[in-house]
Amino acid sequence: MIAVDTSALIAILLNEPDCRRYLDRLQRAERALISTVSAVEARMVGFGRFGPRAVVLLDDLMRMPGFEVVAPGPAEMDAAFNAFVLYGKGSGHPAGLNFGDVFAYALAKTRNLPLLFKGDDFSRTDLTAAL
């Protein structure tokens, strides 16, 4: 089981050179969890770049077998705030996590899951990478 950050879905949507790695990892996961906040963020980014068709493609990805959108609860709320304090933009930490990032972090942290992400921000935290 893995947690998924917006950046992995956007890499797939944009058909970036390494998109196959992210798609393969999603397909190999028995379950892939994404925070509702990250799912909305992915839709917003997709819509902003490509319009409504991107939202349809992202929703199709999130309907893959084993993919689950998870609403944050009190534990995720606390973990997201702690991530902001430790790693957030303005904290001085090189990770510089943004609002959406702290919810992906919280989901992975509270469930002790590796996180599927693109970029180097999460690699500067205490999370385990799914790739």
C-alpha cells in the first residue's frame, strides 16, 4: 500500500519522460491512497493547464482498482499542521512543503506508508519514498 502526492498524478497527466515509473508503481500497489486535498489539488492543476478533459483523465486514474480517496480526519489534521511547522514554506526547512503537500505528508505519516511523489521536496522529510 502507498500514499500518493499530486505531483505523481500530474507527471502522468503531462506524459513527462518518467511518467511510466509513476504509473507502473500505481498499478503494482495493492492499494493507493490519496488525500481528498491532494485529489482536489490535482484537479485544479489539471484544469488550469488543460481544461475539463484533464479532470476526466485524472478522475479515471483515481478510479483504478485499489485507488482510494481518503478524507483527512483529526489525526491527519494534526500531522499536516506538524508537517507545516517542521517542513513548511516559511519554516526555513529546505523541503518547503506547500498546503497540498502537508496533506500528502499527513496521509503517509499517519498510516506509515511510503509516498509516491515527483521532485525532491518530500525526500527532505522523514517519509519513505515509494520509488
